[in-house]
Amino acid sequence: AIILALLGLKEFLNAREEKKELPIFINFISYIILVLLVVTGINKSNMIFTMDFKIISALIMVFLFPTVLYHDKKVYNIIDAFYLLGGVFFLGVSFSLLIIYRNISLLLLIYLFTITIITDTYAYLIGRLIGKHKLLESISPNKTLEGMLFGTIFGTIIGTVFYKLGIDMSANTVLVICMTCFLSIIGQFGDLVFSAIKRYYNKKDFSNIMPGHGGILDRFDSIIFVMLGFIFFIPFI
């Protein structure tokens, strides 16, 4: 998870540097803070989430103070600071959740991945076969409303069956269906969020670390938001 997070941050920083190169020292600090955020999940094995505010304080200070110290907005400015602050915190929390969910249950992690894989697969297949109405053409020209609809349907059905059979047979079926449907939809919008970032920086993929599939963030775009979305249902399951 730490390696994936570091590779994801590298892609995130590279996207920013399409428009403006960031100071090497700032990039180095970004990796350090990211690792500290990710490892907070290593020893957690329950669904009670806590955050070390010392890390958050350090995150804020190490990115905001240099806006004054560099004395040159062309080198490092407040926009750079908030881009890094938001990006490092976002990726750090997301990949920390990856560890926490695995600590709680491998089947839970497989359930979340199943939703994203099935949803993405059927959205792609149905979109190619019968898709006529574009979803958000300005962000992702290949995605269609038909693909999103059928991706959500199949992701919900298969995800619900997996949860009931593999995780908790006694769980309220209506709640599991609603939860799985929500996660399927939120995962697709997560995909669009990362597509919007790529579109803004005129990139087709975040990287070519996996030829034909893009980078870490291209593969983890949906699952990151599914893991974040799952938090809302923890009090009810």
C-alpha cells in the first residue's frame, strides 16, 4: 500500500509539473508526509477511525510556510501549496484505508474491489454495445449514461450477493443493496474526478507504468472513492 501510494503521489506531482515544476525539496517532503499518513492504518483492525493531529499540523505547515520562504510565486505559491496539501492528504487517507479494511477483513476488501471491477467492466461493455447518450463528454468522452446505468445494476447485484454470501448472511438485504448501489455510483464519479484532473493537465493517462492500463491513479481512481464512501455505512452494518 505504501509503494502504491508513493507511485500514485509521483503521478499526482507529475501532473502538476505539466504546467509548472515544483521545488525538489517540496516534492521530497510530500513523500515523507504521505508515508506518515499511510502507516497510521497499519496497526488498526477495527472500524473506529482516528487521525494523528500532529501529522495534520505538520502537513499544513510544511506546505504553507514555504510560500513565504521562497519569496517567488513563480517558484512556489499558494496554489501549489493547496494542491499538494489536498493531494497528499487525499492519497494518504485513501491508501491508509486500504490497509485498515484489509486488517478488518480480506473479504471486505475483496467486496469493495468487486464493486468497482464489475461496475467498470459492465459500464465499458454496455457502453460500447448500446451506449448512445454521453455522460460527461467534456471530461470523459467515451462514458455513456447507458454504461453507467448497467454498470451500476450489475455492480449492485453481484456486489450484494458477494456481501451476503461471503461477509454477513444476516445483514439487512435492503441496506446492503442500497450501500452497494451507492458505492457503485460513487466509484464511477471518482473515475470522473480523476478524468477531470487529467483533462485539466492535458494528459491521457497519469503514467504508463502499466502499458495499456495507465498508471496507479488510473487503476485506483474508482476504488479510492469506494473506500471513502464505505465509511458512511459503517455505523449501520
